[in-house]
Amino acid sequence: MTFVRKKKIGNNYYYYLVKSIRTGPNSWKKYEQYIGKKLPARIPAFEVKEDYDVIIIGAGPAGLFAAHELAKDKRLRVLLIEKGKAVNERKDVLRGVGGAGLFSDGKLNLTPVHGKTNLYEFLPKNQAIQLIDYIDEIFIAFGAPKEFYTKEPRKAEEIKKKAKKHGIDLLLLKQKHLGSDRLPLLISKFVNNLKNNGIDFLLGNEVDELLVQRNEIKGVRLKNNKIIKSRYMVACPGRAGSEWFFNQAKKLDIPVKHRGIEVGVRVEVRAEVMKHITSVIWDPALFIKAKRTNDLVRTFCTCPNGFIAEETYHGFMSVNGYCRLDKKSPNTNFALLVNIELTHPVTNTIAYGEDIGKLATTIAGGKPFVQRLEDLKLHRRSYWGRMDKSSVKPTLREVNPGDLSMSIPGRIVNDLLDALRQLDKLMPGVNKDALLYGPELKFFSVRIYTNKSLETPVKNLFVAGDGVGLCGNIVGAAATGVIAARGVLRKIIKP
């Protein structure tokens, strides 16, 4: 758990980064680091009006960037509603100001097309590239570095050629790395700027229902039955709110489409195994076609000298990775994921992924599992005694050694083994002592039908972000938030 603690010294506010690390089943240790930067004092609480020009649902990257764009028109009354808590009060990984991205390690992939994000669906190529540059400028204004991570493009091209020889495609991206310990401060500054520019925030309140009359948005009903009216709406429900919005869409007859999910593990190796790549490309995006099935397998979210973290979902445990600027481990980890599409007779990939997560959590006794790669190859489960002799020491101990093939379908296990054999040629050392944590699951929300301005068939109801299936990363969410907000502004100027 990471949050920012504010202390008042004299007339100024100073910020401290507090990181809570789990040290046992029921024990945590807090580390406090002085940041040494002053931020504006919190603006006094406001009285919620009953009528707004625009309501934004969700304070993740999509919602925050939509608010930033709408704040340019000082005539507008804009309310941002968030179910979770403020940055310095958050404990929930998925809910709260900053969204799920706040608890990531802050990688910014500054490209119009990456993974589930494709801005060319909504904008001409030159405008999409300009939008990415605009997003980058805003991040820089609130504390992101100006420099891109890949400073040696020639070496990056050499790595790409070498990967290709081994049947691996390397996608070279413009990347920046903020670090999980820098993100809370950046988001806090962002929020204070929005408040100073007239955006109202209503935190700790859940939207229960979208209010629509004659197929036109009219406002929202909160869980406490309070009704707030609005002429326009930008719904950015995020991953945590995707199911809720899917149900709203069904009720309003908005067309939807199930997208694929990704199922796999988080691989942990000694840092030196990947240093020749990560020293040039912080987060290499590697794509492999499994030889036996032709399924697409990819690496994701590489964390050089990073740590493994557990994630709690509704009904099961999963894993993720993160890096810290103030502390490094001797290991590097990355997600290895298989893309899964379902067609007939079942298309609900989310339910399929949740069932895998629940089975894995049951098998692992309520925790994530970990297994040595060599044990998986020999069709045997792992034990702590054998793992303690491994050259790779786990950075997450709140796991149970086991056998991932007991919970992850055989086809996916075979795809992962195929990919690991290929990766070992590019990165010798991805061998018997590599640790596999799981499951790692990437859910991509049901895709909501929109036009290119991200307006749904319900008049004046716009959507943005991961939770409505439009993208799959921080930058993509931010970009769709801007696109939706600009769509609102165009309609206000010319209804």
C-alpha cells in the first residue's frame, strides 16, 4: 500500500511518501520518505449542487484528463464523482482517485497503438500522434520526467534484430517510467490543479443508476438515493466499475462486445539475466507465437530490480509487479500472458478468467501460488525446501508453492512453456530456477459501442478508459478521456 501523508509546518504543507510492506500474514511495516516538495493546501469542502453541465464518473486517468480538458471552459459546472477515496487515504488497489494505475509502477507507453489501445479508431494518424504528445506535456507539467527511457535507439534496434532471429517480435515504444513511489505525488498535484480550476470532486459516493429520458442523459442517482442532474456525462468507470457499467448499458440497450482476456504468470529471474535488454529498453514488449497452437504470447510490465505484489479481486488472488525508485531487489520480473478469445457457445471471457482465478486461489490455500520453472517442466509441484536452494530468491513470500498446471488450463501452460523456451535464447538464464507466480490475469472490459467522439447511442452520454473497453493502459485511458471531453465541448458549442 502506498499513499501520501501531508504535514503542515508553519504556513506550508509538506508531503511524505508512506509505503506499507506486508511482512507476515497479519503484519505490516511502514516506511516513510520525505519528498521535500510543497503542494497547495487542500481546497475547503464544497456543497454539492443539484445541477451540473457535465458529470464525470470515475477519477482514474480517463476521468482526470477529461476533467482537465473540460476545465478550459470556465463557464462549465463540472462534477467528478468517485466511489473510492482520495490519494492519501487509498488502500483499495482498484478504486479511488488515480484509478488502478495509481498502484502500478507508472510506465507510460507514449504511442497511439499498444495492446488493447488503438487511437487510430477515433482519430486520423497525425491527430492521434499529436494527442499523445499533448498527454505527455500534461504529465510533465505535474512531475513526470521529460526524458524518454530508451536513450540508445541503435542498441534497441540491435536487440530487435536478435529477437527476430529467435522468432520473437520486439515492439519498440516511446516509454517513460514514473515509479510506484512517484505516482501518488503526481496525481495529488493533478487533482489540486483541477480543484483550483473549478472542478468539483465528490469522493466516497457510488453512482447507482444513470438517469435517461427519451434516450438522452439527464443525470445520476447515487447509492444514497440523491439525484444530481447534468446535461452531459463522461462515464469512466475503470476496471472496478466495468461490470456495473455493462449492466447499465444492457438496461439502456447500448450495444456491447466481449473482448479477449490474457491469462498467464509473472516470471521472476535474476536481474543480470535481463540487464542487457532492460538497460536499453526499460519495459521490452516481446511477442511470441506458440509453436504448437499459434496462440499469441507476450511479455508485459517488466520490472527491472523490482518486486512481486499480490492483488485481491472479488473472490480470488492474483499477482502483479512494481518498481521502486528508493529500493531495488536483485531480481527482475515480467508478466507472460496468453491471449484468450472465446467465440461459441460462450463469449464471456471475464467469467472464464474469474473461474481460473478462483480455482488457482482454492488450490493455493487462499494465496497466489509460486512454482519453479524446472518443477513445472518435470510435472511436479514446488516446495519451500527446494525453492530455498534456488538462485532466485522470491520477493513475495506471502504465496504458497504449488503446481500451476492444477489450475491453469493445459493449452495455456503449454503456450507459456513454448514462450519461455524462446525467451531463454534471447535472455539465457530464464532456466530451471526461474520462479513462476500466478495467476496473472488481465481483464479487458466489455467494449461499449460509440461513435468516434466516444458518444454512445444515448444522447450526450460519452465514455472513456479501460472500464468501457476502449484501451488498456494509463496513456490510452488519458487519451480517451480527452477525446470524450472534446466531444462534449463540440456539442456545447454547436449542439
